[in-house]
Amino acid sequence: MSDGLNTETVLAGLKAAGEATRLRLIALLAHGELNVTDLTQILGQSQPRISRHLKLLTESGLVERHREGSWVFFRLGEGGAASLAEAIVASLDPLDPVLARDQSRAEAVKATRAEAAQAYFRDHAAEWDGIRAHHVAEDQVEEAIMKALGAGPFDLLVDLGTGTGRILELCADRIAHGIGIDANPDMLAYARAKLDAKELNHCQVRQGDLYRLAMEDGEADAVIIHQVLHFLTDPPAALNEAARILAPGGRLIVVDFAAHELEFLREEFAHERLGFEAGQMAQWIREAGLGACEHLSLKPGRGAGADKLTVSLWTSKKSGSRSAAHSRVADAELAVTQQ
């Protein structure tokens, strides 16, 4: 079967791109997500005019959009017309004065956005520091996550409750595409700024509901839920959604606290659950339709105080064979041994 585009798709794409402002928009979006306000500032045109151009580009498939609260973000499309958009961008001279000026303005807009995101993170940094002080070092947790994930490559990894976007950053060299989902727009702004700064354009973040993900069944090759479930009133419902979007053979990694009795985490940090029993989490994962669950305990070092928490990691795979669309998912055995 040919991987080429049909004549109708090519003509529609070329027609959409064949206008100066729309060509500039495509060039800008090749460097990452931007919203209408950003694009209005960069191009110096009215919002209605920019919106009309974006509508035409979206209808052609060259660009895709997703809503985040009252904002709508745009990026180059991921569908059939994506290869055409990439070819158009590749044919452009990056030193063209107009395109270079647009890109310089875009960097300034992103820098302003990053500064605001950093301010939010500074205001809340004490919260994360307070939590981290009560469990095993984060680098040990990340090492265990990467070992459980495997070498890949993975076509699509989804990070549920992405927070600062750290998991996407950590996994970036093992994935073709990463999506982080979070409900908090301030955290998404911070995560987006981090990903932009590292030029991880194959990773994006979206605002979303972990109980009702705006994703197709079997779309993801790997799903990670890192230190999120203890904030939720209904963890099994989130696990069911994670299982739904996993492709056959896809991998689920859940990282959270083992059951504990630190009640102050409810009041000071809004924890709904004081950790999870290993067996209970494994049962929920099985009930979500996934396979046997491997469990790893990351315990505080010898001599740690009574307020130190154990971090648990659960890994499971969805039964069934990988389809052709997911043939690139690694077939290595799970690296985590049950403890």
C-alpha cells in the first residue's frame, strides 16, 4: 500500500498554504504550539484575521487545534497531511527576512510565557519540596520508571497528570510522540515552557480530564501515571481510561506512594488517598483489563525517620498482539521484578 497522499489532499493542502500569512503560520507552528493571542502578537495582525487563516489550515489538515480552557493551541497536523506540511516547511529558507523576524518574535513571546510559568512554579515550589522530602530520592524513582518502560522506541507515550512535564522530558529520546495531560492550566504552562526550552517539539501537553480522555481506544503504546492517583477520588476510573487508550501489547506504569499514615498530606497537600496497598492497586489494574502486574517497592534508606514514605511502582501490559500501526513498540520482557 502506498504511503503517498491522494490528489485531493495535496491540492487542498497546497491551496491552504498558498497565501503569505498562512505560509508564515505554518513556518511558526513547525517550531511548537502557539495560541491565537501569541500568533496575533507575532504577526501583528488582527485576531479575527488570524483565526480565519487558522480555520482554513485546520480544515486542510495541515494544522491541528486543541482547547485548553478559554485558550486554543495550534500545531502542525499529525494526520495524512502532516507530511505535506513538513515538506512545505523544509522547502523554506530559514534565513528569509520575514520568517526570521517571525521566529525572533515567537521566541520573545515564548520567553515571556516561560517567565510567567516560572513565577508560578517558584510560588509553589515549597509544595513539591515538601513532598519530595518524605520519600526516596527522585532520581531513584526515575531510574526505576525508565527500567520498567524499556528501551522502546515507542510511537506514542501518554503521561497522565503530567504536572511539570518531567516524564515527557525523561522519556523524550525513546518516543516518536509524547502527550502530557493535566487539568491545571498553570502547570501546563510551566510544562510547555520547559519542553519549548529543550526543543522537544515531538512532545506536547493538553488540558484534559483523566476520567474522560479525549483520545481513541488503543491509541497509546505506553501510559505513565506518576504520583497522580493519590489526588483522585476514583483511581479505578482513571485506570480504566488508561487501559482503554492502550494498544494491545501497550505498557502501563503506575507510580505512587505505598499505604501510609501521614494524615497531614490530606490537609496540607490535598491528598485524597494515603497511598495504596500493593494488592489493591494490582486488583484495580487487572479489573481494568490489563495483564499480570509486577510490583516494585522503593523504600527509604536505612535509618530514615518514621515520616519517610515508600514509593511503589506497578507495571502491566495489555493483552493481544500489536497491530501494524504499533509494530515499533519494544517487545522486551518487563524489567521490574516483583518484591
